[in-house]
Amino acid sequence: MVRNTVLAAAALLLVAFAGPESARADVNVDITIGGGHGRISCRQGARIVFRSGYHSVVALNCAGRFYKYRGWRGLRKFVITVRSSNGRIVDVDRVF
């Protein structure tokens, strides 16, 4: 009987001190894409083009609203235009 009482008291102490921890209020979530200012980086644009099936991707122009890249798909060469604000491929032109 004494043993049960001691075990119950120990369990109550454990529950009292192992209660939920207070939440931290200093959490910062950053969802900026690329280098900031609402644009993707030139390297991220090249990665997007590469993951879209092009290889040997080279940046031609990474300034302004649109970035241009040269890449190969199969045995054909293309110039791929990517919108710098969201990374969407907006134009693909085959180079002859």
C-alpha cells in the first residue's frame, strides 16, 4: 500500500513538471524566392530550365523582367526565356 502511494506521488510529480512547454514567439518564416526583391536569381532560372528538360544550360542575359538562357534538348539548340518575377518559362525559340 505504501509502495502504491509512493508510485502515485512520483507519477504526479512527473506529470506536474513535464507539462507542455510554452510556445516560442520569436519564429521567423522567410519565403522570399531567390535574392530578394521579388525575383529569382540567375542561377535559379538556369536550374528551372535544366529541370524542364534542357541540358548544357548557359545564361545569356539575366537582367530586367526576363532572363534568357541557351540550352539543348536532344540535338537541338533553344533560347529559353524565363520571367524573373516567378520563374515561369514564357517563351522557347529554336535556334537554327
